[in-house]
Amino acid sequence: MEKSQIKICQNCKSEFVIELDDFAFYEKMKVPAPTFCPECRFKMLAIWRNEMSLYSSKKCDMCGKNIITMYNPKSPYKVYCYQCYMSDSWDARDYMRDYDFSRPFFEQFNSLLKDVPKKNTSIDASSGPNINSEYANYAGGMKDCYMVFNSIGEQMMYCRGIRESKETVDSYFGEHLEKCYECVNVFKSSGLIFARNTYNSMDSAFVINCNGLNNCFGCVNLRNKSYHFMNELLSREEYIKKIGEIMGSYSKMEEFKEKFVKFALTFPRKENNNIKNVNSNGDFLSECKDVDNSFEVIGAENSKNIFSSRAIHNADGSIGFGTKSELFFNCLGSGFSSNIICSCSVSSSHNILYSFGLINCHDCMGCDSLKNSEYCILNKQYTKEEYEKLKENIVGELAKQGLYGLMIPSEFSPFGYNETLAYDNMPLTKEEAIAQGFRWEDDIQMTTGKETLQLGEISDHIKDVNSTITKEILKCISCERNYKIAEQELSLYKKMNIPIPRKCFFCRHQDRLRRRGPYKFWNRKCDHCGKEINTNYAPDRPEIVYCESCYNNEVA
């Protein structure tokens, strides 16, 4: 066999490459080599993960209490609160059914998915309970948090991918943060405002690609500096005067933001934001080895096409979780498991195919919400011999149809494309999504036209804002969606001298994704030495991009 093979995606018709090592992995997993490109596979997987589109007009279908849920109230599913879902008051095996050889497997599995009750939100119990944090999803160990996703921490709001942090608002992907605001890819820092790709820093604002800063403002590519303003050293008194003229005022901070964006474009960027990796390609990778085409991954090995997973080994296609897991193929939100194929939300399990929400199970296929179960198909238990025979028949059926190894069909997902991680990372219009076979949700929970305070009535400076604003309804200047300012949020703005945001959380989140950059990679040349590099800076973008060696020689 050749070293690699070029394939044509059956969906989008683009070319993609399968390496020799990939074939060995697929043989080990007993799945056929993919016929869809990594980008199309990501969409098919991410359509099953709704983190941020939450709904409040729903009651638990068991106990009747009001719940916050990721499932639209008009969806066909029974939804239980977390306590009822995890209780012994019901048993998913009561929904078991015999396999009908006259009907397609996926049709029968979809019928089961619609019948078995769903958990209102995903709570990571291994990180501890969520306390006073109803508006959190794919999160655990939360205390006094609101609209926080895929995170662990206290007193946080409007964050995704933030762990072990406190009093942090409007931030994306970071760890060990305190009193931080509008940060993207920031670690071990406190008191940072509008920071990106920055580490071990404190009390600084508008900083990019920095390390070891203390009291710096509008700086790029600095290391171990204090009292720098736009990369120029000032006296402490001059520095305090300069930032005092800007901080707290919405108009002044917006004006400086525009100036800083232009200033930052005059400095080189590193081809990626990877740290302490060996033979790995992607972006936002940390302590990875032999990882390819991956994003926001920590501690992975021998894996590819991984997004936002940790400590996962020997995997191809995983989104979220992944902790202490191996042999994953097209999996989502699963961890502490091994040999999992095309499944969602599987924990502490092994030898699982095409299943959803399994805990402490092994050797199951086409199952939903089982706990402590084995040798089950469509939630019905068999002997080991019966299970193996029926499983092989179903796998054979899917293989003949060219479906084995593909994710559960997208049309069976409970979510519309625009509710999911797919939309965040590979945006499509409604028309594009429908043309590609995805559903679109028009009825997302939101209000417009209910504002009680007009834009011009919001005080420019945070010092002039009083507590009554928490009783007002504001209007986003971008999408016109209504939003509110919470008391906890206002308190942090006052502490950090930050003006009231004029955009809703969802538009602010999209702004952070743009600052992060796309989950997509291009080949281009280093703007210093001409070396070929692979980066998520598209060739037509205005940034100056260096290979890692040139960047380190000039900056580090």
C-alpha cells in the first residue's frame, strides 16, 4: 500500500488524505476508512452537541418542576431534570425492543432515541455538583455561574472552555483565571481584559501573544514587562494617567480597540498557538504527541481530528471530554472509555457502537441511556453469543449500505444546525445548512423589541451606571436581541472598570470566535524565511505570519 491515499469526499467532493498509519487504526477499530473529509465528518458529529441554546419554558416530565434544558420545548422528547434522570425511579431498559430485520437499523435506533427520556443538560458529575448554576451545560463543579459551557469554576458568566477559574466573564478557552474579561486562550492570569494568547500575566488590557506581563496596555509579543503602553515603556505615573483616560468609558475603549487592531497587525504572529508538543499539527494544542488536524486539545496522543478533548489517546474524530480514553472513532462528549464508535455522551464504558448516554456499560449497540448494562441492542439484553451474532448482522447491513463508520444520520439529531457547535465552528446560512441535509431551528428562545432602556440612555462610563440597570432590558447593537445585566455581572464590571457591553452574549461569543480564528488550516509560506507552514491564518489574511522558529528567534 502507498504511504498515503488521496480520497474524494462523497459529500462535498473535496480531496482529503488518508495516511498509512490511519489504515492501521481503522483496521484495529474494525471500521472502513472514511469516505467523508474531516470537515464534513466534524459537521456530522458536532450537529449532536448543543451547548448554548438553552430553553426555560419546560417542566421535568417526571417531577414537574421547572427546568432549563438544551432541548427545544417543541421537540418530541421527554426531558427529565438531572436528579430524576439519574435516579432509580425509571429504567431505560423498560424501553427495550426486539430488532426488526425488515426495517433499517437507523430507523429503529431513531425510534428508540425519541422514546427514551433525555437529561435536561449535561453535567459532568466527575467534577462535582453544580451549585446555583442552572444555566450551565456540559459543565461540572460550577458554583454561582450563569451561561457557562464546557467549564469548571466559580462566579463565572458567559464563558466556554474555561476551567479552574473564578470571577471571569466573557472568555473562551483558558485555565486558572481570576477577574478576567474578554479573554481568548489565556492561562494562569488575573485581571486581564481583552487578552489573547497570553500566559502568566496580571492587570493588563488589550494584549496579544504575551507572557509574564504586569500592568501593560495595548501590547503585542512582549515577555516579562511592566508599565508598557503600546509596547513603549512608561513611568508608573505616565502609565496610570494614560490608561485612566481610556478604561471605564465605552466610547474610549471602542476607539482604542480599533487603534489596537491596526497596531497589532504590524507585528508577526506565530503560525500556531501550540505549546510543548511533539510531532503535532493543529492549533491551541498543549502537551500533545503525534496529534494531527486538531484544535483546543490538551494531553492527547496518537490522534487526529480532535476538537476540545483532553487526555485522549488513539482516536480519530472526537469532540469534547475524551479524558483517559482510547480507541475512539467519531465520538462526542465521551470519556473514561475505550473502543467507542459513532456514539454520544458515553462514560466509563467500552465496546460501544452507535449509542447515546451510556454509563458503565460494555458491549452495547444502538442503545440509549443505559446504566450498568452489557450485551444490549436497542436496550434489550442478550447473551454474549446472541449479542455478537446480532451485532455482526447489523454491522454487515450497514456496511453493505456504505453507512458503517458514518455518524448517526444528522436528520435524527435533536438539534438544528444553528443550535450547535457545528454552527460555531463551521458557520452556514439556513439555506446552506438545509442543502447539506441539516435541520435549522427557527424558534430559538429570544426576545426582540422589549427593551426598556435605549442605547443612548446607557451611561458611557461605568462609574455613572447605577444598580437600576439590572432591572432594565437592553437591545444588542448587532442582532437587536434583548439582553439583561445581572447584579453579579455589574459588580465585576465596577471592580474591573469595564463599561456596560452593548452587544448580547451570543454576539460577543461570535466576536471571540473570530478573534480565536477558524478550525481550518491552510498552507502558506512563513513571511520571514519562506518556509512552508500549515496555519489557521488563511493566505489572504492581513496578519504577518512566521514559522515557529522565526517567531521564537525574533520574539521569544
